[in-house]
Amino acid sequence: MIRGLTDLLDEWMPIIAGSEINDDPYNPVSKYAIDLVNEKKDATPIEWVHRSERFGEKLATPDTAIADLIGEVDPIKVAEGRTLSDELTLHYGLVPRTNRGIFAINELPDLSERIQVGLLNVLEERDVQVRGYKIRLPLDILLVASANPEDYTNRGRIITPLKDRFGSQLRTHYPFEVELEKDIAFPGS
């Protein structure tokens, strides 16, 4: 059901060629894309991305790290001579790589509170801290999450500030009647 939301996106979307985070040619956000636009101006190369490629997801687990979702310093880029404070040393995580798309987190309460705070920072404040330096990332992203009720699994919770940022909530339940459940699971049988 969540993956089907991509059908609501434009079929094709232009990005700056080579961008890891789907930079908009008219409003780039990564240092790579900003530098390329400043250098090439109207000759900046673009690529077209299909809506099916604008979806990312992650099954949250207690050991999910900020590096998985947001990013991490790439030691190989540092070894090539860049400094730790160079934004180009960042290896983007799943959320920035889904910029201008839809990102789904399954079982959101299983993320540790520290990781949820990091996710909130990216979505609300539009910045991230990686290894002590801040990077401004004004991402354009729709975050969709799934979770069991707190009293159902007793496996964690969604921090209140993050929960408050969700625009709507769909509550589902198991059917109360076995026949209805069979009709849903096996339509037409």
C-alpha cells in the first residue's frame, strides 16, 4: 500500500546528473550540485528519474544507525585528501537519497529515541550533524511510517515531537469476524 503512493508522483523528474540526492536543477541542495551549477550554468547536465526510483524504505530495528538513515563520513574520500569538514566527504544515507520522493520507515517505534531525534532534525530543522559538523540539507521528502500500537507489542514508542509532525494517521485493525477476514485475504473465493 505504501509503495503504491509513488503512483501519485510525476512520472519523470529532472535531476542534476551525478547527484546522489536527486538535486533539483533549479534548486540544488548538495555541495556537489551547487558547485556544478555554478560552474556549468545553463549547460549543467541533467538526468531523468522515473517515479518508481523515487521510493526508499527501511525496516527499523533497534540497531539502525544515523549512518543508515542520514549518512556518514566516507573514510575513502578523506584518505583521498579531503578534510573531515568538507561536505563532499559525506556518504549520504537512505533519507537524503530519497530527496524529492517518498521514504517509508516500517516499525518506526523500533528506532532508538536518539535516531528518531536525528530523523526529526533532518525533517524539521533541515540540517544534520555528522561527526561534529553541521550540514544544511533542505530535503523535499514525504515520510511515511508504519507502527503497531504501543499497547500491542510493547516494543518502543515514537517520540512526541516526531509523532506531532505526521499530518495524518490511519488506524487499522483486524476484522472482528472470521468470514470478513477471509474475504479480505482471499477476495472472490
